[in-house]
Amino acid sequence: MSTAANISGTISVKTTEQGLPLAISVEPGELRRDPAELASQIMRLCRQAANRAGLARREQLQEAGLSSQMLALTGLPKPEDVAAQEWVEEEEYEEEPQSWLRDA
């Protein structure tokens, strides 16, 4: 499981590794948005949380001793893939990137 939130923290989701939502939190002010826009934002956050969960699983398998060749076969995302996808999606939504992989 993993979580993701929009930059303002007014929408957040918790998902499985497959991106299925387990919990969605939407502050009341967000409910005034266009429904299609809100749904799109929630779906984007579900993908983001799923990618982060996949990355965490990859790290667990790597720590358990799985070779890089075996990890590649799992199809789990690499850190650079997750970071790139988050930057692209944040640009698309015209928000400041909030990737936890960026430099502090």
C-alpha cells in the first residue's frame, strides 16, 4: 500500500500496489471543481501511489537479494521511472512537482 496527495494536500488517496483505491480523502472545497477534473486528479494520484508502492516492493526484493536481471523481469518501476512520471504528470496538471524523490 502507498499514498499520494495533490500539492495542496486537499486530495489524497491510499492504494494497493495495483492502484486500487483503499481510501480517498477530498476536502469539501475540492467538491466544487468540475467532476471530470476531480476524477482525473484522483486517478492520477492512484497511479502515483501505485508506482510508489511498486518501487517500495522493488526495493524490498532488492534487499532480499534478487539480482538486477530478476528485478527487471518483475516489471516493477525503477526510481528514475517513478520520478520522471511524477514530473510529467505534475507538469500536465500545472502544479509544482511534489515527488518525494527530488532533492530537498
